[in-house]
Amino acid sequence: MDLHVGDRLRQLRERLRLSEAMLAGELALSTRQLRNYERGENQLSVRTLYRISRHLGAPIGYFFEGLSPVNDG
């Protein structure tokens, strides 16, 4: 799930023609933090995902589109 959400974040950032440094600076994150989120290496908190979605003008659901359902048992 982290990989999928991070990939959707990267795709949207690139579509909006924002560099990692630009978006990270606007969100008060380090470029490394943003890169780790985009690579799925760090899990985005709900609060951070909400801030990103508001800043980029995308609904929260955008980041989960195309994600296959997970069966937790």
C-alpha cells in the first residue's frame, strides 16, 4: 500500500510540474522525507497525507485509486 500511495504522489507531483525540492519546501518536509514517501520507504501519516492532498488539490481517494483490496483474514 505504501508503494502504491507513494507512486500516486510522485505521479501527481510530476503532472503538476513540481520538483521534489519545491513540494517538500512548501510542505515543510525535507526532500529526503518526500522522496522516502514517494518510494514507499516511509509510511505517510493520515495528517501528512491530508496536508499533501489539500496542497495538491487532490481528494484523499486519489492516492488509493487502483489499489487492489487487501484481505486481512
